[in-house]
Amino acid sequence: MTTNAKRGSVDDKLLVAILDRLIPAVDDLPSAGQMGLTSEIVLLAAQQVRFNNLFENAIDSFGAANPTFTSSNGEQQDDAIRTFESVSPELFCALLSIAYIVYYKDSRVHVRIGWEGRTPQPDGNDMEPWDESVLETVRKRKPFWRSVD
Amino acid sequence: MTKNNGSPIEKTVEETVDILVIGAGASGGAATAWLSEAGFKVKCLEQGYWQDPSKYASASQDYEFEMMTNWAPDPNMRQRDEDYPVNDSESPVTPVMFNGVGGSTILWTAHTPRFHPSDFRVKSLDGVADDWPITYDELEEFYDLNDAVMGCSGINGDPANPPRSPRQMPPLPLGTDGKKLISGFEKLGWHWWPSDSYINSQRYGEGRDACNFCGHNHMGCYQRAKSSTDLTYWPRALKSGAEIETGARVRRITTDDSGRATGADYVDSKGNERHQGARAVIMAANGIGTPRLLLNSASDTHPDGLSNSTGLVGKNLMFHPFAMISGTFPEKMKTWQGPLGNIAFSQEFYETDKSRGFVRGYTYQFQRSLGPAWIAKGGFRDPVPWGKDHHEVLEKRLGSVMAMAVIGEDLPENHNAVDLDPKLTDSDGIPAPRIRYTLSKNSRDQLDHAIENAKKALEAAGASDIFVDPMMRQSGWHLMGTARMGDDPAESVVDKWGQSHDVDNLFIVDGSVFVTSAAVNPTPTIQALALRTADYIVTNRQDLKG
């Protein structure tokens, strides 16, 4: 998704360009910006007012500080992101967190990294049962808690 | 209607009950159940609501997002209507909690060690802080009672702790990852033991399944395998006639002209001002909420706040500041399977050894890690870098990161305190708490010692890329000490039964009453103390029955 339209107050084109630098292409997968994740990012951020404010502020502040970002080369873009990370750590953290969350819930990513990709419920996971033999060594130790008279 | 020292607000008055409990969490649930089963008419006011386990963050496809927003343990991040803000700008540790029926047991890890006998005698043994007015032996029967209600998975024989009654269920399995981490302790000859956990390793309690190892019970347990008081104490309390009102935010404890408690003014879920009369009041609102309410209850007869003639309400706040040391193993071990923090613990360095350069000691709580987004965001360590190295680092860490949390004994200091923020309020205009906290040199020395030893243990187990968070900011789970107990009314807020020295029908049962913090998760001790206080009321305060 590379439209220039704004959804709410979030600039899609800018968000796509930032995502491309945060999570680059790997193997058969394109970079995060080219995977069409921006709609989900905007929708998810809007689930909480506090977080949405942080997220929108992050995009707006970044855009205001870097008006030519989308036309810059990769090295210049990385420098701009590093500067923003340093100057506005809370806003950058919000942006990076939601980028990672949405990227790692994508089924194409799950296939690549071998992640099962389901919510943990209701099935849970299998674990081997408790095996008391693991206590063989530690059981030999004498009590060493401090007694109180 | 009780005179409320000049409050001009029109209130609806509820029928007087024997006991009014403020807060429906770990201690409030335990006290309410005990008292209502003994025939007292008990009502609880809880500012939060009942929770539906099928709607916990752990059941959501967007659980990673939910845990940093609507289900965040930090109320300043969660910002639900039922939460109150906390000014923590003068503290390196952020207090975390949950407001609802079950309280913070909804989001806890349910790691449930007990205090050691020495923890009650730190002044006598080590010359620091104060001794408790009670002993381990006096509390033991209430630990046992609480274990039976909450349901404890574990095993006897731990050489670091006194013998105890049989656990209700066998330990949770260690997993491949747990065994790997333990191998480091075995190589070094250091103590470890399977954790006591209030998580079902098999079916236990009404409607509560065994753990399915989803790995996300700290986000609320969908399976009802993790014990929380909405599933354990509250069904018993309601069955025996107790009443609970949710969405009820208490403004103040009210008092009469003689200074005795008469109930509480509160705002109900629809915004109506109400008064609940009571013959006695029990505070169970946690180590921050309780001092906040006592300070908000200042009146002509209690000008510095209720039960605060000593000025100690809100003072001596203890947190257990956490250090977290993580390592990356070469093996892929599915570290996201199984409860996050309930593998095992080590108390090799628990008791005082002054040659280490500090007094008291610490516990290691072994930790797993979670899925790719959690790993990418940092989990227990720094975030995976963005940019060209991102994929390589993520793949190294996923399924391979394990950590050790350090819980060091935080000693009481008068300047570590909760008071009322001069400006900040909750959505009903009630003054919010402000936290002032600095880490003591003794605590810092403990943590530094623990960090160096954790590195040794991780390396012995085969980990590399070791990362140290010397003090986690979002680690203020254990809220203790702000209305301490003691025999001397000049040096404490409540007596050894949790009864206020100033107000004979006011009791406190949450972590506020702790004299010292020990070096373990405090909830079993909080609940045992709550049961003990309730038992005292049943035995000695029948005058409170209407």
C-alpha cells in the first residue's frame, strides 16, 4: 500500500517509508512497508486513546522534522530515524512497538520464521510431565535456612 | 447518616453492615470469605469489575498490543475508567497493579514462595529495620489454609526453606528450557527448587482446569488454571452471603465524633454519591491504594489522615526493585511454552552473609520468554535492532532467551513514601497518589551481587549474549510497608492483628502492614496475614456483629 492519502491524521506514504527501513526485506518477503500493513497498524493503534495519541504524534513529529523523508535515499532515511529515536524515545518506542506487533502477526512472516502463528488459546501447548528425578542432586543438600530461636 | 466532617455532597445511605471491606483483591477476597463464613454481614466495595476469562488479553489475537494498552499492568498505561493515576515521576520504579475483582491476582505470575523464619527477625539477626511482632510459626497455619484455598503446585523437601505441609498438586513441569537453566545452578553447586505456584498442575478447585502451558497466564488465565481470588475466595464469600459492589470508588473512610470508623463515602458505577455504613472497616486496597485512602480520610478528629497519628501512613514504601539478567542459548527450546515465571527459583544467596558487603539477600526467579513480537520489542532485554540486522538477531533470540529475575530484600526507609499529589486526581476528582522512592545502597549492592552471580549461572548453563537490566522500571508489583504493623503505637500504624492503633474498628490486611519485605513474592504472606486478621475478628470482636 503506497497511496499518498492520509487515513485520519496518519500519512500512509510516510508510514510505508518508515516501515521499509525498520524491517527490511528478507528471503522471499518484501520490506514491511511493502507488505500492506499500514491499515492494520492504524486500526490497532486506534484501539486505545493513549496509545493512538502517541502513535499519531510520532508520525506527525517525524514528518514535520523530515519533510523530504520519502524522497531521501536509504542512508539518509536511516540517519533520520536514528535521530528521531534519540530525540523522541517515547514516540519512537510506540512506533517501533506497533510495527513489530503487526509485522509479527502476519501469516507470511510466521511461515518464514516457522512460528505456529496462532493465539495461545484455547489449545495451549504440550509439555512433558513433571519428573521428580531432576531433584536427585539438590535433595542431597542439608537444610540451610537460618533458624530463629 | 454519618456526619462526614463537613462534606457538602448529598449521598444515598446504604444499610449498615458489620464489616466493610475496601478492595476485592488478594487480601480483600480472603478476609471477606473468612468473615462471611463465620456469620458476619460483610460488604466489599471494589472500584473495578468482574472479569471474563474468555476476554483476557491472553485470549486475544492482538495480545501483544493489549498488554501494552488495555491490559497493561501499569495503570498509567492502561487508563481504564476504574483505574486511578499514579504520579511516579519521582521514582525509578513504576507501581503496577490491577483494579477488579481478584485485584492484581488477575495479572500476577502466581509465583508463591513463603517468607523464611529469619525474615520476621531482621533487627535481632542483622541489626537493620525492625522485627515483626509475629513469627513464621504464628503465621504458618494461615499459609497452609491459604494454600488449600488457592491451590498450590509444588513439592516438599526444599533445603532452603522449613518443611511445610504437602502441596495440593505436583510441581508444574520444568520443560526443556527450565532444565537447561537449572543445569547452570547444578554445575555451580547452587541451590534451586521447583517453584511453589498457585497454578493448577492438575484439576483443582471448582471449574478450574489444569494449566495448558499457553505461556500467557500473566495476561489473565483463560483456562482458569492460575489462581486468582475471583475464582477461589469470592465464590465462597458470595455463597456465604457476602455482598460485593463493583464500580464503587471510595472517596474516604468516614468517622464519628469520637474518631471511630463509621463506613465509607463512595461513588457508585453510575456516578451517584453514596455512603455505606459499617461497624468496622477493613482496608485491602494494596500498599498504595490504602495509604491514599487513609490520607484522603483526614477529618477534624484525624487531621493528618486516618490512623496517622504517628505520621507513618504512606512512609516506608518497599517495592522489591527487580534486576533482570537474560541470556541466549544456542538451542531452540520453545521458551514460549509454559508459565512465564514459574519454573523454579534459587535461594542460594537468601540469608545474610556479611562478607558479601550487604545484609539480607535475594531470590532468583527463573523466567521464560515469549513469541516473536515480544522478543522483537525487547521482552526482558533490549529491543531487537531495527534495520539490516533485525532478522538475524530476531532469529537468534526467538525460542532461545531465558532470564533470571532478582528479587532482593528492600529494607524500609522513611523517605520512600506514598502521599497525595497536590494536583493529580482520578476521574471522580479524588486526589491521586504520588510516589517518592530511591534505591538504597544496600539494595543496590544486593542487586549488583546478584547480577554477577546470574551471569555465572547463565554462562554455566551455556548461554551467551548476556544482557543486564540493572533495575526494571515496570517492576513495582510488590507494594509494601506503608502502614506497618508493630507492638509500639508510636512506631507503627497497626498492631500485630492488623488493627489500627488509633481506631479500634479499622483493620488493614494488604501489603501495607509489612514491617520488612523479605526477598520473595509477597502475596501468600499478604493472604495469610489477611486470614489471621479475619480470624482475630471472629475470635475477639463479636461486638462488631449487628
